[in-house]
Amino acid sequence: MTVWQQIISDPIVWGSILGIGIVCALCGYYVWLFLTNIANAPEPK
């Protein structure tokens, strides 16, 4: 069994890939949110 066949057939590997994908998506969202809030921040007086 090759590595690719194991990745396709093993549900634990799919769960790990899904978890990593969710974490990366959340990190990307928070980076976007942070940069958007910085760009739209009002000028200090």
C-alpha cells in the first residue's frame, strides 16, 4: 500500500487533514479581520 492509497482510504487521516484545514481557515480569517480593522481604524485625536 502506497502513501497515497493510505491517505485516500484511512478516515483518521481524513479527519486530521480536515482539522488542519479548519485551523488554517480560522487563522486566515483572524489575520484578515485584524488587517481590516487596522485599515478602517479612525484617526487618533
